Amino acid sequence: MSKLMVNYAKSILERVSFDPILFCKELEKAVKTLLPFELEELTVWFFNFTKEKPELRQCAIYLNV
């Protein structure tokens, strides 16, 4: 079940990645709802996903890294 929540969060973030502000809001929501081990997976995904999208990197503050 938990894998579904992480995948759901990733799919939402991919869909809103055209807008950095909306992306940050959705990332903040995901961080609040996911469990710690799910958050680790999302963090790895985030840095891989934003490698080519520097405008989204500012949202890393919500990951507490």
C-alpha cells in the first residue's frame, strides 16, 4: 500500500512540474503525508527528476535535506 502513496505523489509532481510554485505546494503536501521511509524514496526521486530542471530545485527546502 505504501508504494502506492509514493507513486501517487510522484505522478502528481510530474504532472505539475510545468509550474514551480504548484510543484512546491504539491511537494510540501507529499512531505506531510508520507512516512519517513517513503520520504527517503521521494527524495531520491526528486533529485533525479530535477537534475535537468533547475527551476524546481528550489523546492528541496521542503525535503529538509
